[in-house]
Amino acid sequence: MDEWLKQNRSEYELMMMVMNQFLAQSFYPVPTAPAQSGHYREDHTQSILELLSSFPESHLSLPLKVFSLGPVYDPGHGRWAETVDVEILGEGGPQHEVMAIELIMQLVSRWPNLAGQSLMVLGHLGLLDQAMAAESVLPVVRQQVRQALSSGHLVQAESLLAQASPKTRRLLLPQTYGNFVDALGDTVPEADFDHLSRLEGAISQHMGTRWDLSLTGNWPYYTDLVFSLYLENIGQPLLNGGRFLADVQGRAWHGVGFTLYLDPLYQAVQQEMEWTSHDL
Amino acid sequence: MTFSNVTVAVAKGRILEGTRALWVQRGLTWPVDAESRKLWFSPNALRPGMLIARARDIPTLVAMGIADLGVVGLDVLEEHPNSQILQVADLKFGACRIVLAGRERQWPAGPTRIATKYQRIAQAYFSLHHHPVELVPLSGSLELAPVIGLAPYIVDIVDTGNTLRQHQLVEIATVMESSARLIANPSHWRTKPSLEAVRQILTA
């Protein structure tokens, strides 16, 4: 029983450590309910935006940095996952993508071994759409490809693109930044390579990256950059996020956000936490 | 190419047989002894590890990261969708169809009852055709349903059609076509260097 209690304590210490980091960086906590209208919460973002939308627009000062803490329900597995959801609300432009990535890198760097075991995978819905448009894929088919990718049907996406879009298909595989920009340059020469390079630079000084346009994020409100942080040999993401545009109660919310999963984070940093507490 | 940290989960039955043929064709050492009743074969340098499990469990094993890859029929993936896996290839074996069958080759007239173990697939199909149906969930021996008066129609999987014929049933419509799919854990698929070789084979 002692071991179990100690583990629970460590997990809560980790949660507090993460929260303190966001508080120290001027993020505001927004408490959201785990269930609403008979549905369990599967995502904090919608709940955060509904709460914020209840204030008059004139009361909001953007950019607004907020986070929410608590479990989200995973209907696929019928289980709850303890999470911290972080949102940078405002223009949701490229600068907020960089800000979110830098925030994640600061968090991960707290545990030197964690960064060494991590790999950031980045996708981009805007670039995916531009690549398909450049190969004259019809808008209706582009929508179907995006739907297929977001539900994990790579086979269906490939079949929709078939022989007509060989350059786009080359972008639907995880690859290094160098290979990705080479392939992207062939298809979308007008892409903002400076911005992509800033993102790559912000991450690569801490961990490896893979770029893969088959990654489209879990939620329909994503519009541009999406990302997942994975750990070596752990088949679950440590965090998922992206840039979004969400229409809530008639108000358009732009932003960049991510959900951090505390269980895999704990698994990954448990040993380092023990070493730190021994050192103390 | 090394497979010492790759595990593949394969559905029992026809899918396992088809996987063996594909595996051997690719020059890999097949890990399963013909006489063995073992369900788990650990990976080594020559071949990936293998887990043999019920078809319905394959997506779960892959989504949880217990297996990096899985081989399972499309029918199973459509009936039990799992948003935490990737379908990465149609392996083009294990072809079969899910069909609507009855005692006469005639589309149901008006609301009807249909026995099936593919409730989600059947519901989606009849919703698409705007046809009102009452689905009776059964887990096996569906061909008996029209014979014993439980339901005049069934939605079931067919391979050769022999079982339908033996029960004086005929196909009325194809609901969906299925074949073996290679599925992957998204995390391992996008980050594990050992799976690079698999990706290259698939894109070749």
C-alpha cells in the first residue's frame, strides 16, 4: 500500500509542478465541468471557450493565456485520462504557434532525459490543402481526404488521391524536416518556409522531429499546424495540439492549444523525479 | 533491417493464414509452429514478434501500443471503429463480402427485421438507403434466422456462399466488401525507426 500511496503522491506532485509552470508564465486557470448536458467531457477546449464566451466581448483582452485541469473521457477505450489543457487565444497566427511550441519545449526541458526520449511529429492542414489544390484535387475530394486522415484511414486517403496526386502522397509519410521541405517545395513553393524553419529550430534544439501531413489532429476545429509529442516505445502521445478556429455561441475563437496527458508524462519522468527527490 | 523490437498482432483464422503466405513471400521467417498452440512469439533479429488474438481485440492491442502493427479484416474495423489506430495498407487478401440475404432475391418490401452480428454496418447501410429495419443482434449461426422464423433477412459475411446455399438463402445485395488491412499504432508508426522498412515496402 505504501508504494501505491507514494505513487499517487508523486503523480500529484507532477501535476502541481506542471500547473505551477503555467501559472508562472501568466496563464489563468479556467475550471471546466467533467460532464455537461449528459455528455462526459472529451476535450477541454470547447468547455473553456463556452465559459469565456459567456463574457461580453468587450471584457476580453487578447491574447489570453488559459489552462484547464482534469480528466477527459476517451469513448474509444471507455476510460478517463488525466490531462492539462493549455490555450493561447487571440489571433492564432504563426507567432502563437511558435509560442506554444516554445512553451512545450520549456516544459519538456525540465526533465533532460525526457527530451532525449521524445519525438515531435508535426502536420499542417493548411499545407495539406494547398498541396492538394496545387495538384488540382477537387475541393470535395480534399474534404474527403481530410476526413479520412482524421479518422486514421490512410488507405482511403491514398485511394482518393490515387495516381493524380503523387506529390501530395509523398507528404503523407513521417520524414525529417530536410526531406519534408524538399518534397513540399516541389508541391507548394509559395509555402512560408521561414515560419516552418522557426518551428523546426525551436524544437530541434531539444528533440528530434518528424513532419507528416497525414497527421491532422483529433478535432475538427484545427486549421493549420497540428502536432503530437511521442515518447520512445510508448504507444500513446504525451500531448496533442494545434492551431484552431472554433465557432462558439456565434463567436469565432482563434488560438493554439494542446492537451498534455499526465499518465504517460509520469511514466516517462518517474525515475528522474525519484532521483531529484533523493538529491534533495 | 532488424525487427527485434517490432510486434505484429494477427487475427486468428483466415487472416492468420493469409498473413503467413504474405510473410513467407517476403522472405521472412514465420514464427508460428504448425503444431504449436502458443499465441505469443517474441521478436528476434530475423523476424518481428507475433501475437495471435481474436479479430475484435486486434485494434485494441495496437491502439494500446502492445503491438506496433496489426492485421485484421476491414469488416471488423468498420464494425468496431477505433480512432486511435491508423489503417496503413490494404493487404489484398482475405477478401470477403458482407451481404444482405433472404429466401428470395428481392429487396425487402417495407419495414422488416434483419438478423446480424454487424449491427453498426447494417444500420449505416439501411440508413443510407432510407429503409426502416429492426436489427436482431446475433453472434453466430445467422443462417438459421430465416429458417426458424426469427427474421426474414440476414446481414452476414460470405466467402464462397456455400453456407447460404445450404440453408436455401440467396444474396440480395452487397453491403460492403472487405479484405485484410494492416493497421498501426500512430505513435509507433510515426516514430519507430524499425517500422521505416515496412513503410518503404508499402510505398514501393
